[in-house]
Amino acid sequence: MTDYYSEHYSANVGSTGHFTTLLNTHKAVGVGKKHSRIRRSAAYLTVPSAQDLADDDVIRLLDLRSNDRLYSLLFSMDGNWGATTTFNVGLYLKGDYNNGAVVDEDLFGSAIDWSAAVTRVDYFKEAATLDDWDRGKQVWELAVIGAATDTVDPETIYTVAATCSQNIDATDAAVEFLCEAFYTSGD
């Protein structure tokens, strides 16, 4: 009989990343993997009626630290956009004045049709770049799966943003918009 251990028991994770036969007697488990508390960050905004949005306009929603572990990214909104409305959901650097450069514009979602109402839909893996095995990875690791080239935590802040992937004529009425991130904090 062979015993196998998850990362809760060993810092030496096996080649598959899921288990190993190596036992480490050190009791510490990394932040976000054991006895962690899920946090929720919510961004609520109202896009005014008659608001035009252009292709590549960016709606910056909420910030996450690079060492936070993201589990889900939920969106809710009413369907007042009018015509077909598509957005990408991805990561930007925060920047000094909340104007940081794009890291991966469609890491979480690509050309999502938000012309109809949406109620708490998880877009964590809508773009097919990420899958369920990526849930709980640190945000900087998700950025690397997208387009970043870091090999260690850059100790920075990222912004989750929705970017228009087409021109959107004036909205029919005000659009209520909610983005919720569920994560464990890296602090």
C-alpha cells in the first residue's frame, strides 16, 4: 500500500501537481489552501441611459493583489444595453492613477454577449483560457496563463476590467452592473 499526499502535507508536489508520495513533516500550508476565509469584493455601477461606448472603452471594476487566490468572478446586470452588446473581461495593471496597461484583455471572457439580463453568471473560465484547475491560483499565476511573463509574484495590484469589443450606441435606459470576485487574500 502506498500513501499519497496533497499539498496540505507536502511542499514537494508531484509532477502532475495533484499528489505526491513524499511526506513533509512541516505543518505549514500555504495561504489560501487551508483554514482560509473567502472574501468578496463587489463593484457596483450604473451606466447612465443614452451613454455611448466605443470599441476598446474600458470599465475598470475592482482590484486584486497579485497574491490573492481567485475562485470565481460573478456578473449581474439588467438588459438595458439595447442592441447586441459584447465585452471582454480580463486583467489590467492598476497603474499609479488607475490607468495601468492591459495584461490580458480577455483572460476571463471573450466577446461576451451582455445584451440581455445576466444574473450572477460566473465568467471565471468563459474564454477557455482558464479551466476549473485554475481556480484558486494566485492572480499573478492567472496573468501568466494569459499573457504575462512573470516567473515569480510581481507583488503588484491588478484590475479586473470589462472592455467593449464593439461600438455600443446609446443605451436604452440606465444599466445596473455588478461584478463580484470571490477570493482568499494573500495577506
